[in-house]
Amino acid sequence: MVRAALREPVPRTPVWFMRQAGRSLPEYRRIRAKHDLFEICRRPELCAEVTLQPVLRHGVDAAVIYSDIMVPALGMGVDVELVEGVGPMVAAPVRDVAAVKRLVVAEPEEVLQFALEAISLVRAELSSDRAVVGFAGGPFTVAGYLIEGRPSRTFVETKRMMYGQPELWHELMDKLARAFALHVAAQVRAGADVIQLFDSWAGSLSVADYETFVAPYSAQVLAAVDVPSIHFATGANHLLDSMVAAGGSVIGVDWRVPLECSWERVGYDRGIQGNLDPTVLLGPWSHVETEARAILDSVAKRPGHIFNLGHGVLPETDPALLSELVALVANA
């Protein structure tokens, strides 16, 4: 996977899945019946076990650390609860100067030791031909949760601050970018081979707003590591040029635009990751095979392709189909 991310020749297309650690796996669900997500994250041995489960079951080429984009916010002093079926809930939304001032930017080794220890454990257990993927949320996406206090599709309060208090917005984004840059750099020191920036909600922005209010901070996080990085957002086809300018060895794309069309826009001097629609895996294998082969055929083994879904694995996905898909990509 690392060689593919650097656009070096590889004997086959590497494959892994966003949100592969958990969700659809019965072995994961047994653990989640006893422990909540943050508890698993805070227990390195348990976190490593969950992280490795999909590698053992599916034979994917990477283990993505079991975590959440809000974990670094815990280290900044934010009270976050992950509510099942809802998402991150922030007890005291960050909406004024005092709340932004209270956010702490600390060394990850001091406040997120558990996350770094889990990475070290996974790297020690994982074979050398498989990558460890660490990650961080995009500063915009995390800011949206902090300001709204809960998941949102309209980002009313977020954009109210962005437009009405731009100085406060930039102060918040600067703090998040500095904290996340420290976090991804620490993940690399702990053993991560690749870093992915998940800017899940960046697609809700116009190009002008993204470039003014977001891109510099994503660039700061991506520039903090010297290993391959993947820059990913959903619903962001209109932002591809701007995302490329912000950075990333590889641009992750969702399923809404054919992969080859996205790669042409990204430029062949970058790798690309994606982009099977996760809902395809809810159908019969014949349809999964057709769609997956179409993606592989479209890139014609051009160096730099990492096969993945266009978003995370859905909980309703049959794990057997994921295993078959890995085998298909490996043998294509």
C-alpha cells in the first residue's frame, strides 16, 4: 500500500476499507456489547484487537486504527459523548471566544498515550507487508461537531461563526490544525505507515469558502508527516482541485463520479483511492463483482491506485462479501 501511495510499481492493487474495523463484524459486535467506543480506544490492547480483526478475517493490505475523529478533541479538554445512532455529542458547544480559549493544544504523548500505544501494538503484530493507517479528522469536520454540538447537515452555527466571526473561526481552526498536526506526527512516530485525513463534511462548502476558511488548515495537518498521506472527503467533487492544492500523496474520492474521471482531474502525479459505492455490497455478489471490475478496468493498473469504498463499510454489509471482494482485487 505504501508503494502504491507513492505511485511505485506494485504486483497487485492494494485494498482496504474505511470503517473496516468493526460495524459489520460479529467478533467486533461481541466486544461492543461490553464496551463503548471511547472505552475501546482508551484500552490499547483492546483497540489493537479490534483493529486487527478485519485484517485477520479479510486479508486486507492495511489495518486502520480503531478510533474516532473526535478522539483528539478529548485531549483538547472537550467533553464528547458518542451516542449510538446519532454520532458525536458535545456537552458544551464551542461558540464563543472563551470556549475557543479553553481548548488546549498539548503533546499527544501527554494526553493521547493510549492511541499511540495501540498503534505500536498493531505495528508489532502486523506483518511487514501490510500498512498501519493512522488518521485525523479534517479541522473543518471536527469544528462542525464542536460548534453544532451534534451532527448536522446544514452547519448553521458553524457558518454563522465562519461568516460572522471570521477571526474567531480562524483562531479555532488554527488550534485544531496545530493539535491534529501534532497528533498525526505522533502516530507516525508510534508506527503508522500512512496517514488519512477524513474531512467528511467538506463537501458542504463552496470552493471559495473551502479555500478561504478550510484549505490552509488541512494543508497544515497534511504537511506534518513525512509518510504517504491520503486526503479524503465525500460529496466534494467540486473541491478536487482545491484538495489537491492543499496536499496529500493520494486523494480519496467517493462513489459519485467515475474513478477515472476523478483521477484525470486530480492529476496522474497523485495517487487515488476508491471508490466502490458501499451500498453495492448490500446486493448480490454478481453486482459487486461487476462494479469492482469496472473500477479496476478503468484505471488499467496505472500506478497509484488503492482500492477502497467511496465511504465506510455499512453495518448491514455481509462480511463474506468483503472477503470475496478482497480476493477479487488481489487476483485481478
